[in-house]
Amino acid sequence: MYDSLHRHALRQWTDFENPAHSRVLVGGGTCGKAAGADQVLATARDHLRRLGHPAQTAEPGCLGLCYAEPVMELRRRGMPRVLYGKIGPDDVVSILDAYFGRGDLCHARALAILNGQGVDGIPAFEDLPMLHGQERVVMRNCGVIDPVSLDHYIARDGYRGLARALAGPPEEVVDAVKASGLRGRGGAGFLTGLKWDLCRKARGEPKYLVCNADEGDPGAFMDRALIEGDPHAVLEGMLIAGYAIGAGLGYVYVRAEYPLAVRRLEEAVLQARRSRLLGRSVLGSDFDFDVEVKLGAGAFVCGEETALLASLEGRRGTPRPRPPFPAHEGIGGKPTNINNVETLANVPVILRDGPQAFSRHGTEDSPGTKTFSLAGTVNHTGLVEVPFGTTLRQIVFEIGGGIPDGKALKAVQIGGPSGGCIPARLLDLPIEYRTLTDAGAIVGSGGMIVMNEDTCVVDVARYFTAFTEHESCGKCVPCRLGTRQMHQILKDITTGKGSPADLTLLREIAECMQLCSLCGLGRTAPNPVLATLRYFSDEYEQHVKERVCPSGTCTWLRRYEIRPEACTGCGACARLCPTDAISGEKGAPHTIDQNRCIGCGTCAEVCKFDAVVSE
């Protein structure tokens, strides 16, 4: 049955790739749409209609070049396939006229050539700096296929891994995943094959499978982009996992804040059902399996698997003590296996190409590749997929293009609110589960935020503790009170009210939370605090002893003064000072009462004579 599906899909894909057909493809991921891709696509369609040009349009997913959005690809017989970036509706008409009318490549907005060598200074796609060092396994189809086309996915060997899994017993599937060394890509990095084996051998029927798509880390968007760009990869991974553990029903628990991902996932489920890839007798076998999409309400704690299951069952999303683990008692008290989006998307590749092909990337401790969302003060923001063992330096400076405006790198926050700040001096640290844990961070889901020299790490720690305080479910005392106390102490430190004793107390609270919290949220919430205390203790000392923020971020610690020789006495600063801290006669130099100044900087902003300076 699979062979007939594949033959039909190949015909559709060949037509889509036919160089005789002119096409306009505009990146249709959330990142592109936020940058104006919908307006670009609408303008392109209107202009093609006015020209009477037969070019067809499509919306593939995110290529990962988020810094260059919106991106548009043009195809025409006899011409290179060109990818354009950072275009707006006003650029579309001139680019289309040049490319389809005059045969001009319109170099001004051209990013890369997609079907061969570079041309006239436009590099080949593979030669873009952001592509150096990447190995696209999970993201192999993102930005390449139409995500709402089942034929496109199958034509690129989609569901072949499922067909091979169904050709043997479930135990062989589990053994293949074990042999690959695949570890969970959503947090702790537990061995996926072992997790499946525990659920398969657990007593109780029916068994359930859950895909955790509740991506809640600030700055993380890997799962969202993968679902938007290649939803069938996730479904195929679920089908293989369901067959391996003996489940007949799977759930995708996805954030309701991801409307585009939800829409494309639901469309993929309908397509798979129509093609007998879901439902009864999958691919003509005796395996029955279906998938339901469930929307989460955006609670960060529901990324923890027991809280997720509670929410899935219609209860308040709070964690429970383990054991029993979900593999033994999950949905309805029955064995349940939970994997995140990226973990499941790796599974079809393992079954299709074999575990050895998968593990040739990465390291012995951490096989395969990992997708990271690269954000913050870095030139090339976006999605990157690299083999484990790649260093932070390679990601930030080779793939990410370095720090804008000639600033120095200060730290990289890895793992979101549960991760830690890795200082610039550890840039050559290879990214692996063990090495990051030893350094005080985690791989987590893959958020990576780059911070330059102007960042205050104390304020970063305050931001993340504010987030985890808000997201704590409140069920256990260490997390409920610990996050609140850490946040309050950090607020005091960043507003000039801290003391050296606060640093000792902060560490004690953090270590208590790690030992005593009920779930992973509470146990990892102190990581940003402990990592910054470990690597940037001098910056904490400056805040509490000298009442100085070296980066100038903490406004309450700024000291503003008026230079008498430059002050004209115009009174603009005094009139707008929110605390009436500035005084002086008209026409005479003014002064600032430091006891009343809150460091807001309004005086410096309104002074036309550069008389106000800050320390």
C-alpha cells in the first residue's frame, strides 16, 4: 500500500518541482507572517494577476532564517531559483517585474541561489553563513515542502519509516530506537527507547501515547516551527511510537497560542485519515491507531508530564508525586508514554535509515542533532539544527554571525527559565547533555538567548524568577514560596535595597528548591540564579556593596549628576522629574537630590545641552 501512495506522491512532487512551472513561494511560518509575509504574498498574487502571468504561489514553512523574514523564492524555466529576504510589499512588484519580465535576478534583495552554484555574487543556499555547520535532519522538510500537502511529505520518503516499522514486530522498533541512542529533546534527555520499553512492558490496557507540544520557554519556538513546516513528521513519529508500545490512541497536547501550528496539524490528521495512515488498519496492517489534537491553556507547568496529563483529562494542570510514573499509570490510570515534538520527529529517520545513520551525528553521550532557537543580541536569529558536540562559539559566531554593533559577548542563556547562563569564557564548551549539566545549564527544549556586554545578569536572573514565580502552580511549598522569595531578593538587589547577606540567602533558597520541589519546574527554577552567582559573583557584589549596575540596566542604581559648566538653568529637567529631585533657580545651574532620584533617566533624555551625566 505504501508503494502506491509513494508513486502517486512522486508525480505530485515532480510537478511541483518542474522547472517549466513558474512559482512564487513565500515563507508561511509564524515568524514570516509576523514580519509581513501575508502582505507580501497578497501583493505577489495581485501583481501576477494583473500581469496575466501563470506563476503559481505556495506557502512553505520556516527555513530557519528568521532574521531575513519575510523570505520569497522565485522559480522560472531557464533561471536560477532565487531566495529573497527582508522584503516588503513595496519590493514585491519590482522584484517580480525584474525576475519574470526582464530575466534580472534583482540582486539588491537576493539572499541565495537554491538550485546550484552562486551567481554574480549571490551565494548558493548552502554557502550562507547561517547554514555552515548545520545538519538538517528534523528540519529537512521545513521551508522545502508545502506543509499542508501529504503528497509532498510522502514523496520525500515520508511514512517510509512507518512502513518499515510495521513490517516487523514492535520489539524490533524499540530495539532500533534504543540502538540509536536517541534521548528526549524536551528537557531531561531520558533515553527514548528505554522509556518506550517501560511503557510497552507495563501492565494494563489500553495504552496511550502523548505528544508534548506545550512549548512554554521564553524565546523557544522550535516545536512550533516544526509543526508549522512539517506536521506529518510528528504524526509519523507518533504512529511508530504507538505501534512500538502497543497504543491505539495518541494525543497532541499543543499550545492554543499556536493557531497556525494547530490548524496545520489538524489538517495533517485529516489527510492521514483519508489515506488510511491513521485509523483502522494503518497501511493495510492489523495496527489501529488514531490521533486527537488537544489545546492547552498556556500554563508553563503543563510542560511537566504529570501536570500535562491532569490538564489533558480536564483537571487543573498541577504535577503529582512520582512514582508511579506515567509509563505505568498515566491517562485513566493506564500506561502512557509522553515524548516531545522534536523527539518524535527524529523517530521516522531512525526507522527509515537505521539507527547507525542517526547516531553518526553527534557524540557518544549525545547522538544525533538538536534544534535551537537562536535569539537575543546576535546578527542571525532563527532556527539552527546542529550535531551534538558543536560548540557555543560555532553557533554564536559562525552560524549566528556574531554580536551586532561590535559589542562583546557576555553570556548565553541555554534551556530557558530552567537553564543557566554560560559565560563567554566557556564558549568552546561542546553542547552535550552532560557537559551543559556540569556547567550549570541544561539542553532543555532548545532555547538559546545570546546576551552582549550591555546585559545585566542579575536582572536576567530576576526576569526568569519572575516568570517561574508567575507560572508556579503553587502546589508545593518549596516552589510556591521559593520562587517568590528569590524574585523579591533579586528585585531588592536590582533596586539598590540588597545586602551581602542576601546572596547567601539566595543560594540557600535555590539549593533547597532543587532538593525539595515536587516537579521539574521547582527543581530547575533556581538554575538561572545559581549559574549567574557561579559565574558572575563580582557583578552581584557590585550591586549589593557598591550600589552599582556595571551595565547600567538597573535604573535604580544609576547616579545622575548635572555638570554646572554645561547647565543653562532652562528648567526642563526639573519640570519633568517624576520625584521633584531637581532644583535650582532659572538661569542658574541645577542640582539633583540623590536621596530622591530614582534613576529613571528622564533628565538626561530632555536635556538639550548634555549637562546631565550618569555613572
